[in-house]
Amino acid sequence: MKYKVHKFPVERSVDSITLERFLNGIEGHIISIIPNIIPKFHMMGATAGFNYLLIIERIE
């Protein structure tokens, strides 16, 4: 088995229509979707966000 990693960029929020088209275009099996977590610092405290998704595909 071979694996392929795709990087799906995310601007401010996930565009569900674009993500759906991307996932339906993948020919293999989707193993995992991993967000890249980044810290965001604000005047009142810190939160977390993400800037892209890693999508792992298994190719037979």
C-alpha cells in the first residue's frame, strides 16, 4: 500500500463546498484529516486556530 498526503488550505473558515469537491475527487481511501493548529494571541488571552488540513489518502 502507498500513502499520499494532500494539503488543503483554509483561510478564515472551512469552505464546505470546496472541501466536499476535493474529498470526492480523491480516488483512494481517506485515512485521516489532520488540522495544523496554530496559536492566536489577543489582548484578552490566547486561542487556537488552524491554517490548513493535511488529508492522508491510501492508494492501492
